[in-house]
Amino acid sequence: MSVREIQDQKTIAGEMFVQQAAHANADVSASPLRGATICSTKICSTQSRRDTLESTADEFCEAADISLLPVIQVDAANLMRVLRQLEVLAKRIAKRQAPRIAFKAKGSILLLDLADILAVQAEGNYVSLRPRTNSHLVHESLSSMAEKLKPYGFIRIHRSVVVNISAVEEIQPLPTGECRLRVKGGTEYLVTRTYKHNLRDLAQLWVGSERLPG
């Protein structure tokens, strides 16, 4: 058994000791565990029972009879099993499919992760979905796309442009009261005064004397 495993077992044993003793309405010296009487002197001191139990947990773990180890090992094994299950669950959650968009293009149905779309721009009766690489034309109005994308972190900044909040890297105020917005990859878009209030959704915390979006 490694030193790390022994230390972990000691910690678990100490916590179990404090919790069980705190809920039991009897002196710790009556504990059936062999070696527990080593702490009885301190436990019976004039200090409060709770404080004494916490302060003597380490001494209990150090001096307790070695026969306690098999019990601690069982508890540690159960704990490790639960931790492994939680780790598996966390990995499954991490791998859960991200929101995607499906659209028809050139006779096929394509699918894209919404996180990969930087912006959506109106082009006549179509909208252009703009990831970092090739753009895709979809027969849909921008107003309709803006409403559909809003729950997924997209905001409208112009009558012809919707952007992905997570793709925005910089906002530059302009003398006209408008703003210039830069997304990942360097593309810039104009934010008109009509939609400037939507910039509030870009961040949960604004630091500084001036809150830019107004």
C-alpha cells in the first residue's frame, strides 16, 4: 500500500470517526473499535465534546489498532467506485452533442455546429451562414433566422447581420454613436444604434467607469 493511499484512508477514517461520534450519545471510550480508547483521555477533558472530537481525529487515526484498516479499505473502495462512476458521467456530459443546424444546400442537407458559425448575413432572399471557412446560402429571411438562433447565443447587430456572441472579440465605439464589432478571424461588422442595446448580452460583467452598450 502506498503512502498516498494510507493518507487517504486515514482522512476517511478521521471523518467517519468525527461524524459517528458526534451523533452518538455516548463516550467515545465505549466504541467497540479496538484501539479507540487511546483517545479517551482527551475526549473526557473539560473542553467541549465536539471540539475535542475534531482535534483528536488525527490522534485516533495514528494510534488506532491496525485491525481497522480492512474496514477503511472497504469504504475507500466504495468511494473510489463512486468517483469512477462520476468521472464516466462527466465524460458523457462533455461528449453530449452540441447544438447543430441542418439546412438544405445544393441538393443536400448539411449540418453545422452552431458554435462554428460566426455570423449570419442577409443576401437578398437568402441568408449566408458564415463559419470560418466556406459560407453557405440558405433560403430564409434574416428576421426568421434571428429568432431561431436567439436561444443559442446569437444577437442581431444590424438589419442585415446576426452574430454569434461567443465569436465576438472586440467592440470599438465610433463617433457616430455606432460601434464596430470584430469577430474571430478578423471580420468586422457595423453595429447600428438601433441594435446597439443588444451588445449588453455580450458579457455578464462589464468592468470600468463606462458601460459601453447603451
